[in-house]
Amino acid sequence: MNNPLFDLTGKVALITGSTKGIGRSIAEEMAKCGAKVVISSRKADACEAVANELKEAGHEAVAVPCHVGRKEDLQRLVDITLQTWGRIDVLVCNAATNPVYGPTSGMTDDAWDKIMDTNVKGTFWLTNMVLPQMAERGEGSVILLSSIAALRGNTVIGTYGVSKAAEAALARNLAVEWGPKGIRVNAIAPGLIRTDFAKALWEDPKRVKQAEDKTPLRRIGDPVDIAGLAVFLSTPASAYITGQVIVADGGETAC
């Protein structure tokens, strides 16, 4: 690494939901910057496949399957990471769910609980498990994946947006609580990104054209667009940034 501002050599990065899309891209780019990465999602075979690809490329990676809505799974994820590498320097809470599309008025209690338990409570649990060992060393970076759905109303993914607004608020509060220990906590709010989450939209030529036309950069995002920001927030380049929700949406919310 030629520039120490973007060097993650020797750092351990735990990224949830990192077998595809934004999470995988974050893991790949952090590994390229020297980090040892923990690949995690619900399916063990998918975790192993991604970790093996990274190792074949010369990086250090370990696979630890985990359902982020289960506290015991999260504790196992943290425990195995600490047993393997002894520390967690960077935590990226990326895994999330949105099982229902439609107005909040039609949301069942079960669907509401699933979204909130996975997206909010799981993040609350995981950060509380990881932050103390960061505080012992006096440094660390935590990144929560929010969304522009947290910033404005939405008639089809409104409840998901509520959960992402909660994550943005959690990032601010954790930044205030843990800043005196040298820990930075930020959130990223992506716009429309070319992932499985939005596949129905970007595979439809008419709909994706409409999305591109209302975005100043005239394109939807790619996972690496978010990964680059996550790398920045994990390295010394962002040493004085904490408690922020950084929007990466091609300018959509500026209109």
C-alpha cells in the first residue's frame, strides 16, 4: 500500500451480508487494502465460496455463517473472529432484510418484527458485542448501512425505510457514546444500487431508464461505489469523521 491514508494492513474487518452485492464488494475492496476479512451470511456454502476466492487471490479471509436476527449466531460470529485473529478493527453491519413490498398499513406484525429484528435489533446486538474490545485498544471503525429510504417517505418500502432511519440514528448515538474511546461510527445511505435487492427494477429497461433520468449522474450505482466509501470510512483518511450519515446516490436526493 503506497498511501498510508488508505492502508488496512493488519486490520481485521468483519462484514455481515458479505457473500454478494454491496457486502461482498466491501469485503473485496478492504482485502485489497490489506485487511483480513470475515465473510458472513446465512448460507455456509456461499461464505466458504467467497472466502476461498479471496484466499486464492492472495488475501486473508475466513468464512463464518450467521443469521443476524439471532443473538446466538452473532455471538458465535464475534467469538470465532476473536479466536481466529484476536481483534476486530472494522465492523460493517450490512446484512438486512425486506420481505414485504407495499404500504405500512398492510404490514403484518410478523413482517414488521422480522424487519426490525434483523435490521435494527441485530445491529444493536452486534455493535454491543464488538465495541468493547475496540475500546480496549482505543480505536476502531463501525459502519452501518442505512439507505436513502431512511430520508424520505416511500409507499412500497416504507417499513424498511423506518428500520434504516433507526440505524442512522443508532450510528449517531454510538458515535457520541464511544467517541471518547477513539471509536468512529458512521452510516452510509446508498441510493439505487445494482444488487439483487433492486433486481426487478434495474432489469426492466423502462424503469431503470426512468431511475437514471432522475439521477444527476445519469446512472444507477454499482456495489463498488459503496465499497469505496466504506474503505474510506475504515481508514485513517477519515480519521476526523464520525456520527455522520453519508449519502451515496448519484445525486438523486439533491433534486
